Amino acid sequence: MKVVIIGGGWSGVASAISSKKAGADVTVIEKTDLLLGLGNVGGIMRNNGRYTASEELIALGGGELIEITDRVSTHTNIDFPGHKHATLYNVNMIEGEVHKYLTTLGINLMMESRVNNVKFENGKIKGVYLSDDTYITGDVFIETTGTTGPMGNCLRYGNGCSMCVLRCPSFGPRISISERCGVSDIQGETNNDSLGAMSGSCKLAKESLSQELRTQLDSKGVVVLKVPVEDVNYDKLSTKVCQQYALKEFAENIILLDTGHAKLMTTYYPLHKLRKIKGLENAKYVDPYAGSKGNSIRYLSVAPRTNDLKVTGVDNLFCAGEKSGLFVGHTEAICTGTLAGHNAVRLALGLPLLILPSSIAIGDLITYANEKAGTREGRKDRYTFAGSGYFKRMKELNLYTTDINKIRERVKKINLDNIFSQKLC
Amino acid sequence: MIKEAIDCIDAGTEYCPCKLAESGECLICSQCQGECFCDCLNWKGVCIYQELYNNGNKAKEGRKTFDCNVEDVTNYNNNMIMIKFKAPHKLVLDLATPGSYIFVRTDENKYFDIPISIMNSDIENDVITIAVEIRGIKTNRLLNIKSNENIVIRGPYWNGVFGIKNILAQKEAKVLVLARGIGLAPMMPVVRKLALQNNELQVVIDKSPFEVNFASELLDQYKIQMSENLLLDQGKLSDHAKVIIKDALNDGASYIHVAGADILTYCVINYLNDIDRNDVSLSCCNNFKMCCGEGICGACTSRFSGHRVKRFCKEQADPRSIFEGRRFI
């Protein structure tokens, strides 16, 4: 049985691992030369409710990627405004580690291969076409193409291509596979009636910061600097993807996190203004390269799906990551990806699909985000274990905990311990 | 409905975005077709929407006209005329690819512009060669052209050959070229490209309606196997042509370039279908009527099943798709 995954970001990689472990022959098609997509410029794990979700995933038997991010982390258990016990992985180390791991599992990685179109017949995808006309068949497909870009979308809904890590001008545009099958995409909305949202952070080259800031970043992992009063812009917070970082503190301060590069927790910031701040006189962007003018636009292409992550309207297509909901973050992508990969194998074998119950945070997030995507208000929200409305809900429902034993017990109680490690065929 | 991926010859060139994109009719870009999201099925390396936006939502300037000095004119019994003229180096470079053509202006009145394929584009000496069959009121005027006078041309245009993808795909392979009549002229850049890609060429030439093979001088530059024979016999593919095709395919060729009228291309496609060789890839001349070449006038449009209208001045296509599902009413 062959599972074909389109998109090699965090959720695609997670789907690949879980479907491989369940017994499938797995191919990942990735348009760029790197796996992990935006994960190459991310780095924040285990903050707030993501800690619970990470441990749930380990208890469910799908913790490989959490273990890798833990291993290449440069800082653990750090706090910054609104966030507790975060782990920061080194973005310059992570891709190589994950790539190597997937290769050892025997997953077929097709790098620099861009899907251009699908062959869709009688409600099923028969195969996908690459931009060089190669045709790839499969039994089940998982779309993890994300919702970001390409250039035209970033222009219409943002400030134009800002040359982010997805590098559409070089590797070509993302295609919505579900939309190709005639299933209309859902878009995230904002309060001012526009669509999409802007990625919420940039990266500065650490070497371009003052020695003092570098030392502080290396030792503590976080630096908070005051924004000059005349430059404080609260409006920018509302356009942001990562509502967990859309706090007052993030407008009044420059918050830098050490993720290999210095992660700047704002959508974009004109360089000449940034350089007015002490220690940033020589600051230089490394992602997006045009961080002075904008950032990538996301949430323009979410697929309608059921809680088992199957795309509504296509018999053999699953989705995960941002494609499966207005989610933010790597942890959310890894969780949905793992479930989609596992269910893809179940579908091919004719087994009932797994829906994670709401008694664990992962199950609750997937169900809650789906319910919310049906309403206009809900499409203005973003869903993450790390903050925004959902973390509040986690606390109210007592889902949030950092007690590992308690998490294991919860998973055991619903008989799902190590479910993602089971070989199904 | 699932949208068809369309290939535009001008996409990503200095003439893109054109008036079609400006008015929401771009062949490729969904955002330039009035849609709200990217659905970039046939990305050509640039974002056309971004190019349009950066150009103030206006089309790029179209092709320019050039006054060129005529170097040499050869008249073949008033049936055909071959003209060599000097041109700016940039234009000569632009016209070197298979399928390149220009409009030759023969009167102040633009309706007299004639779309003519490039026969040869000599990059070293900046000389362009065209061959024109004298047929009607526009071409008649070319008989007056003399050496050292000026000729006015407009260009460069590129969609003179269908199946360019297939030409580019031939590398170190055995290829067959069938050419007839004035088709010998646009055949030359194709032969040049195929030879540059180290292919083993077999070229079969049907001179009719002319008495001489006017391409022989240019063909002699290449190491090719050449023969002269009738390809069409009373509107049908000649028996000889059938034998040539069959032998070439048996010999390992899997690609044919047809340089002639549509009837020749159509006969070859049908014959390949008859012998169950639809796997053979093809390229052929674009014989649609061109008037503006810029996607505006509609002279080159044709209707196809499913209410599709194709603009063949810009749309690249596979030779088989030119005839498949085409409406004649």
C-alpha cells in the first residue's frame, strides 16, 4: 500500500513517520531542497499547553519528532512574556537531523519536486503530476502543503513576496490539492474583513547583534528590549498569525529568542527603525530576507475535513498541519500529521478511522478547531496549545498539565497508549 | 470543473504581463483572471500578478518596430522570395529559437503586416533570413524589395511552432523531420536546435510547389541524412511518406517534426494513430492566421469542445491538441 504525502513540512514529516510505522510504503514530495518548511525558521516547542500536547504525543507512541527537537534544543524551560517552560530548538541543526531520521526509516523523499496537478476520478485521487510531467500514483494521499504563499497571495493579502524560507520564486508555487479536486478551501479571516494572516516572526543574524545581546541570548535564550515610544504599533498585532504572541508586551517590546538565529517576535519591522534600538545597530534579517517590508501570508487554503483529518469530498485524501485548520505551530503540525498518517493506512486497509477523544488536548484541539472553522468568528481565531483562546480553554477543561505521569495515565485510560507505534499491516 | 493547464509562450518574458493580463484574461495566472487566490498551474518562473502590480497594473509595452537594412534578395520566379537583412543584435538573439517569427510591414497601413517565420538567425553577423511565398495582396508587395533598402519589421514573436517542449526533450536521439513547401523556412531553426542537441537527424523534403530546395544551402551546414520525396499525394499522406515514417520508427525514432501545412500534420497524426503509435511525440508549424500577435485581435483564435477558445498567437500546445475537439462552426 502506497501513501503519498504532498509537502515535507513538520506535518508532512510527521505523517510520513506515522504511516511508515503503520506499515505503508511512503513517498514524500517536497518542492524545496529542505524538509520542515517553516520549521526551518521556527524553533519554539513545549511552551504553555504545547508541553502537554508533546507529552501526549509521546504517550500515544508518536513522539519521535518531539524527541529530536528536544535533542537539538539550545535552551530548555525558559519563560518569556505570556509563555512558560519553552524549549527552543536550533533551526540550523534540525533539518539535517530530521532528514537523516526519515532516510533511516526507508521513507522515499522526493526533494525539489513540485506537484502541479492531480488526476481525480470518481471521487478519488489516482495520482499527482509533478511540474516536470512525472506522474506519481498512490492509494492514499495526504496533503500537507500548508496555506502559505505563493507570491500572488502574499501580494494580494500582504506586502508582497518578502523572500521567506519557502522560496516560491525559486522553487515554484504551492498548489492546493484539495481545491484541484473541486473542494473549496476555507480562509482564515481578520477583524478588518481581509483574508489570511501574516507570519508572526522574523530571524536576525545573531552575529549582527551587539556582543552584549549575544551573550545574553546565549546564556538566557531570551532578550527583551523596549521599543521607542514613537514606534510602538499595536495595530500590527491584529494582523498576526500567532495570536499567542499578539500581546501588548510584544508591541511595546522587542522580544528576541535564541533559536540558532535571533528570533524576532514580530511580523516585520523596518530595519532603519530596528537599528535605533541599542544593541541592534547592525541588525540584519536572515528570514524573511525582506523582513523590513513584510512576511508571508498564511491561512488562505484550509481544507474542509472531518475530525479523523480526512478531506471532505475526496475519498482518499487526508490533510494535516495548517491545511487541516487554522493552527499555529510545529507541535500542532506534528500532532495532526501523526494522526493523518496513521489514518491514511487505516483507510487503505478498510479499518475504522481513529478520532482522538476530547479528553486529551490533541483530540480536543482538532475537534474544537473544526467546529470553529464553521463560523465567521471562529475563522478569525487561531488555534494553538500555546496561547490565544485555546490555551485558556485547555486550562478551563483541566487539560493543561506538565505532570508527565498524569498525561500517560490519561492516554492509557482511553486505551490509546502507543497506538501510533502499532504496525497495522 | 477542473481547469486545464495552459502554456503561454510569452509568460515570463520582457513582454509579460501583456494586455490580456491587464484586462483579466491572462492565459496562466488565476489572479490575473479575476480570481482571488493563486492557482498557479503552469508556473513559468515568475509571478505574473506581481509583475503586473509592479508595473502599475498596466501591460508591458508590446513589440517594437525596427527599420532594417536589406542585404540580399533572391527571387524564385516571382513565386517565392528570400530576403536577408541586418538587425539589432538583441533582436537576432531573440529570434534564434524555434518558432520565432516577425511581422513584415509592407505598407503604412498596418493591415498589410505579414507574419513571417524566421528561416535563419545568424547571431555572428546579425543577419536574419526569411523566405516568403508570394500569394496575395500583402506578399505581392515584397517583390519590390531591393538590396540596401529598408525593410520594416515588428518582433520578436515566438509561437510559430507547436510542441516546443517536445523539441527541447530530444537529446542524442534519432529524429525525423518532414518538410514541405514554404514549411522549409520555419523548419530550419528547428533543425538547428535538434542538431545542437546532438540528435541524429533524418530530413525528408517535399519541394512542391517550388522547383528547388531553397533550404539546401543552410541544411548543408549540418550533418544530416537528407532525401527529397513527395509527402502528400492528392491530399493524402503518400505511400512513400508512410514507408519513411514506419522505417524511422522501426529504427528507433520516437519524435517527428512536421514542417508544412496543417493537412500534412493532420495526415501524420492520423497515420500514427492508424499504426497505433500515439506515443510518438510531435512538433509542427503553427499555421493559424496571425494579425496582431499580441493576443488582442482574435485572428488566431479557434474554438474547442467545452466552450474553450484558444489564442494561438500565445498559447503553446501539443500538435495533437490542435485538432482534437476543434469546432469548425
